[in-house]
Amino acid sequence: MSYLLKIPFLIGLLGLLALPARAQQPMLPLDSVLRNVRQANPTLRQYDARARAKDAAVAGASTWEPPKISAGYWMTPYNQRPIKEMNNGQGMGMQMVSVEQMLPNPAKQRAKRDYLASQAAVEQADQAASFNELRARARTLYYGRVVLEKKLKVLDESEALLDFLLKIAQARYPYNQTTLASIYQVQARVAQHANDHARLYGQLRQYTIGLNTLMARDPEAEFAVDTLLPSSFAGPYPDTAALVGRRSDVRRLDRSLAVVRLSQQVEASRRRPDFGVRYDHMNGIGNTPNQFTVMGMVTLPFAPWSAREYKANTAALGYEARAVQQQRASLLNDAAGRIITLQSDLRVQREQLLNYEQGVLPALRKTYQVTLLTYQQNTAQLPAVVEALDAWLMARLQYLDAQYELMTLHVRYDQELEQ
């Protein structure tokens, strides 16, 4: 009789080796996801348009003021009658046409051209900083999907084992070798697995929609992920010079500082004079001869009443430059602190994973195997097997949560170093 009861154990174990495979979906590695985000995300595309807009504005830096044309009477008496009586019917005065053109100072144009040309670099740095954030978000979602796939696989294996135990218990029940309460306990645990599956599938669907949104694809598009997780890494702490070369937000502040300096030069160039030329042509009325005037003009921006504005703006931009420098120093200081903290967290998390791999998981797996063996030999009860299986399952899920925490720490570490 005991031999016959062992047959379902063998059938169940063989069934575990032939779990149904899920439908094949197109594989999308992490590199492909990041490349799609880089090429298609509309948040990044807007920076390209803004940079082109800044470059297009440079062409207007060499613009001259529009010419001024005027026409009318010049030095013409209101009452021509007495003059005509004295001059045999001929009047007096002039009809004048005037043309005036201001000539911009080349130094002012160069300063404005340099200022406009520097603004596109700020947009490019903003794009790099935005991509760094989107890349970190995509990696977090991708690793979340990987861990969820592994969790679902663990749940599938655990559910198959529970089904196996349920069949054995149902086969033993007629022989009074198990209790009805134990059978109900296993059935309840199988039903709980269904809830766990639904919850994990819901999270997986959310991560898939998030990744598709970042790639500007159909949110409902299905794809498979590469479940090979990268090995843990806690690299050497980079010095400040390395951070300056890596971080796009630091480069953005550097370029913003350059823009402030160039804007300051634009304001300072306003102290330089502008020049102009004016030509007047006058047709005489009556005996008045035709006449003309040619005049050159120069502005005097250094006059005290006209110099207040650009002097104040120049001083204000100097303080703005100091503020950007302090912001840059603060950013580097905070980044260095975060990197050291993340390195410490990575080491601690790696130690926890090693404890799971070398101690917790092997011990709980052996506990389940021994308990299952004793149950097979009728020296243990079914609840003990279910409890051992549940403890092993929870530990495996906690191990995957620890792996995900390690991956998110990696993502944050790589985000700080922009790698």
C-alpha cells in the first residue's frame, strides 16, 4: 500500500519538470529600450527644437536698425502771398526729402552674437540631464519587470508543488493518513497563490506600460525582457574633477555661467557709441535754390543720465554669476555625498544577498525537502510540509526583492555618475 502511495510523488515530480511555457514574445534587451528612449521620447525631442531655435536666432545678431525716410516742407512761410507780391509771383521755401541710417557698433554685434550662440549649448546640456533621468527611470522599470518575471516563475513552481501535495493528500485521505483540515489548508494556499499571481501581473502590466510610454510606443505593446541581471558593482569613488566631466547638470551650470558672462558683456558693450548718417535733399520753391545737408551722428551712452541702466545690469549679472558658481559647488558637494552613501548601501545590500544565497535559501530548501521526505514516510503531517514550503517561497520572494533593491541602488549610482 505504501508503495502505491509513493507513485503520485513520482508523477508530481515529473510534472514539475514539464511546466507549461508562456507564449513567446519579441525580446527587447535593455540597450534597445534605452536606444528607443533616446531616439523617440518627445521630452528629448523638444530640446532639439529649442536648440535649433537658439541657433536660428544668431542670424539676427548682425541686424541694423531700419532706415528712416521723411518728406515734407522745410523752412517754408505759412503765408506765401506777401512773398509772391514782392518776388513777382514766386514763393519761398523748400520741399525736403530726408534719409537717416544708424550704423551699429561692431563690438555690440559681436557681443550679442556670442550671447545668442551660447544659449543652444544650455539646451543641449538640459537634454543630456533629462535623458539621464529618463534612462534611470527606464532601467528601474526594466529591472522591475525582470524581478517580477522571476517572482512569477517562483510562484508557478510553488503552486505546482502545492498542487502536487494536494493530490497526495487527497489520495491519502481515504486511508486516514491525512486530515480534511489539512486538505482545506492546501486549497486555501493555492487560492492565495492566484491572488499573488493577479497582483504581480498587475504590477508587471504597469511596468510594461511605463516602458512603452518612455519609448513613445503603443502602451499595450507586449515584449519580453532579458532576465539576466547584471552583476553587483560598487566602483571607486570618483573625485570632483571626474564628476565635472561626467555630470550633465554640472555642464549645464557651466554653460549657464558662460551665458551669464556673455550677457554681462552685452550690457557692458552698451557703453560703446553708435554712429549714424543723415542725408537731406531740398527742392527750392520759387527763387530758392536747391540745397542738401549731409550729417554724421554719434550717441553718447557714457553720459551719466544714460549710463545708469547698463551699469546696474552689469553689476546685477555679476552677482548672478556668483550665484551660479555657488550652485555648482553645492551640486558637486551634494553629489559626492550621495555617491559615498550609495556605495555604502550597495555593499550592505550585497552582503544581504550573499546571506540569502549562502545561508537562508539553502537551509529553507533543505528544510522543505526533509519535511517532504518525512511526510512521504508518514512521520510528518501535511501542515508542516505546507509551512516549510511557504517559508521557502517567502524567502525566495524576499531574495528577489533584495535583488531589485540592489538594482535600484545601481540605477541611482549610475545616474549620479551618468554612466
